[in-house]
Amino acid sequence: MLRSYSLLGLALALLVSFSGCKKDEDNPSRRAMLTAGNGTWKLTAVTVSPGLPIGGTLVTDFYSQIPDCTKDDLSVFLTASSNNYREEEGATKCSQSNPQVSATGNWTLSNDEKTLSITSTDAGSTTPSTEEITITSMSGSQMVGTFREEFGTVTYTLTATWTKQ
């Protein structure tokens, strides 16, 4: 009977170790989720704290202030081997003369996969800009991150949500 328990213990230990290996397959890295499929994401929500004074009102839903012609724009994160990035106009352009690709650059993800850095240059410009986003949550279909912007003497924290396209 003792031998049966030893075999049962060994079987359970093997089962646990194999299910531990499968966990990595079930939980892809943020890098893999970012570039999966065509690597295309669309901004779907932005809040700001503290509220931003616009037209005499403190606005916390910054997404509602974004023009509709910008809401369908796309952020494209190409494979981790190239780390290329581009911003594309959506179907609705604010101006028909705007190029379809409005900015190009590169992206990096920190080793702990919590900080996404995007360095890009707008079309028609030679000056790159860098944005650092702290990823607060991410799944295969949605990414939420925060970043800071200074306007005057106030530092605002923006929380943005992107949805996989």
C-alpha cells in the first residue's frame, strides 16, 4: 500500500510540473500580445486627473474632447524583431491632404514588460518625440496604460485604453 501512495505522489508531482509548463502558453507575454495578429490597436478611452479646464469646465473624460476624425486612428506595433511603430489615419481623416501614415518610429518594452516607450516622428517633421506609457493591465484584446503630461505648472496623469483591432 505504501508503494501505491508513492506512485500516486510521483504522478501528482509530474502533473503539477507539466501544468506549470503549460502556464506560459496560456499567458503570452505582453510583447507577444502587443504584436499579435497585425499589431494594430485603437485608442478607445482616455481619462485625465486632475480634471483639465476646458471652456470653464473641469473635464476628466478627455476622450470626449478628441475629434471624431481622430478617434478611428490606429497605432501599429510591428513584430518584436523589428520593433517598428507607425500611426495610421483611420477611414475618417480630419483633412483629406493628411498622409495615411501620420508618424513612424520604434517601440521598446522594458524587461519587466511594464513600460512601453514609443519614439516617433510625425510625417513632414524631423523632430522625434518619445512617450513612456506604464502598462497597468493588458490582455490579448485590451491594453490600459498611464502617462503624464505637463501643461503650465500642472502635471496631469492620463489613463488610456486601447482595443486590439
